[in-house]
Amino acid sequence: MKDKKSLIIYFSRADENYSVGYITKGNTQIIAEYISEITNGDLFKVEPVIPYSKDYNKCIEEAKVRTSTHNAPIKESIPDISDYEVIYIGSPIYWGGMPEELFTALKEKDFTGKIIRVFTTHEGSGLASVPSQIKNICNGANILDDAIAIRGSQALNSKKQILEWI
């Protein structure tokens, strides 16, 4: 996979995170950057129009509302993906799945013929329902069954694990 033109699409949030406290770079972003470094892939961070609270407990309540209302506008759309062979999609786990902003971003694109690899960060939820959510929204893609879940508290020390996965 290292030799294929790659795009890494991810959602990540810094500030107060479960188990790791206040951080300046989100755990999923750390993983996305490792993947980019290993594959020489391009990065695209999905960002909400309305940022989540810096406070963890407030953030999870905001995520719950966005998930239930399916209202999560994003700052900008994913760029043209036609030149990419492999697309990595990265997500933290919010309420058993991916943040609603990723749905907003992904539903705009045609993934036909693309290879998709999924990665998540979590503190006990593993992959949760993210692989099945990706399969439901990325129609026509070849979604590999080798998704990887990294504990957020281990993100900084996961480069070797990511290298072996790729």
C-alpha cells in the first residue's frame, strides 16, 4: 500500500480527551500524520463549522446531539479524490461510531473503485461500528477488512504498529 497514491481523511479533536487529559493535537490526527509520513499520502482534516467544547464532558454531550439530529456542517468539502488509489479514513469513537461530521464529509463523494482502509482511536470501544458505517456510506469502494483500532492513550507510541499495518 505504500506505493499507491493515498489520501488520509480524518476527524480529530484536541483539547480535553478521555484518559489523556488536555492535548494540543488530537489522537486521530497523530495516527493520520503517521500514515501520511509512511505512505507520502495527502492529509484532509474534516473540521466542524461549530467547534466542539474544549471540555470533554460538554464535548460528548454536543456529539450526542449532533449524532441524534444528523446536523454537523463542516468547514470545507473533501477535495477531488479521483487521482487517489487508497483512501484511509480515520475517526475517534463518539457514541459507538464516527462523529457526524465524517458522515457529512463522506456522503458528498463517489468512492467507486477506491480502496478504503479504516482506522480509529478509542479508549475501550475498539472499532465500534465505524467499519460498517463506512461500508454503508462509501458505496462502490473496496473496503478492506483490516481496520485498525489504536487506544488514544497509545497514539504517540503507535508508529511501529501503524507501519506494520500499512
